[in-house]
Amino acid sequence: MDSILRSTVGTVTLEVRDADGVLIDADAAPTYAITDAAGTAVKSGTSVKRGATTGLYDVSLSATDTAALGDYRVAWTVVVSSSTSLPVTRYDVVGGHVFSLGDLRAFDRSLTSVTNYPAATLRFARDAAVERLERAMGVALTPRGAYEVLSGNGSTRLMLPHVATTALLSVTVDGTAWTAADVTVLPTGVLVAPEGWVWAEGDANVVVKYEHGMVTTPEPVRRAAMLLATEYAVPSALPARATSQSTESGYFRLSTADRSGLTGLPEVDAVIAEFGWRRPSTGANA
């Protein structure tokens, strides 16, 4: 998923391809409708073809369009050879990047060539590396926004899907808005109801909007992300299943990922073990 910095201009791009994956032009520039995670309309209109480039259509986002953190949905209407399709893409507005593309090029000199490693390639590598680290560590590495629909459990505590919660923006229970300031949100992702209240039992009756993630990415985590991004960006000459390598310098045993979901890169795995979040499964049942 593409990541765009909060309160900055950005671009959302649609690639129109045929059944074989080849870029083709649509009959006319596709239209689009952008909504946030709650389904609220953000922006709609007609995309703009990217010059003479085949099959690429862009939507420009203003700083106002990207003012709120969160996951956004883009519903497209595309007509090719008089046949209509309705693809959907997504993008995420984030509070920061773990590292810049310039940082990554400086980190590994093999990436300095913009011809061999264009910005699009490095952005993909960065997004893939950050997503993998976040899954392994159980925490967002930069500020993010979330909109969740939860089921009340009749207790004073309710568990959010994300940890490192930093701000509670709104809470609605059974259609009634609660004052967010009266609800305590713990860094472990636990919502504590106001004194004397409980999270009323119900199916999908609690709606919460909040922010979460590391405010500042620790340097070891940042370095681990760049190591992993380099692995994604630079093709390996080794077979995917290789467990060892023989060179003129000798025989080397290769580290491999295991069932725990670790990466197989010792330095990265050490960072995951040190900075990853682990919370008790029963932390919200009191």
C-alpha cells in the first residue's frame, strides 16, 4: 500500500492493464471516488493521464486531502474497449517515514544509481520492509490512524487492535458519542471506560477512531528497516532455497527465516526481539 506523509501533497496512481498484465490506455481518463476508513467521502473526479505514458492515470492530493492519518480507499471506474471495470486501490496517510529514499541510497552504495534503482523501486522496497517489520514487531513504526468497529464485552476494558496508542479522537457506543477525553487509552491498546461505566455488550456496537504507532523510530529499528529494504531492492543471485554458499573465500552457511516469522537476517531479528511488542491476551477482560 502506498504511503503519503500527512499534510503534504501527494499522488495516487492507477495502472490500467490488459488480461496479460500489459499497460494499456483506457477509452477515457478513469473517474475516481476517495473515501476514508469510515466511508466518508474525501474527493472525487476524473484522473489525469500521465503524459504520453501508456496506462498510467494520476490523481493529485492536496495538503488538505492528506490532513488526517488513516487508510483511504479509491474506487475507480475504468472503460476499456467499451467494457467497464471497477478496480479499487488504497493508500495510507502516515505521520512520517522510517527513512527517506536518500537515506537508503546513502546506507547502501549499490543503490545510488537512479537508473538502476529509480525512486519507485525504492519506495516499494521501503513499504515492503516496513510492513514486514511492523507485522513481526506488532507495532506501527511511525504515527498511523485507525478506525475500528468493535464489539462491547460488558467490562470496563476493551482491547484495540493496535498498540502504542497515542491519541483517542472519537468513541461511539450503540450510536451515542462518548466524550473521548473521559475514556482512558493505555499505550498497550486498552480502552478503559469512564468510572462507573462499562463497554455495553453488543455486536459491532463500539466505533473508535484513534492514532497509534511510534512517535520517533529508534535508530536500531530504522537501521533494521533499511537492511530489509535493501534485501527487497537488490536482486539476489542465490536460489531462494539456498542454505549455504561456496566462494573462493570459503564455505558459508546462510541464515534462513523460521516459523516464528523472523526474517533470517540476524541483526533485523535481534531488533524485532528487542523492540517488538508483546501484550497479554487477557489484558482487556477486567
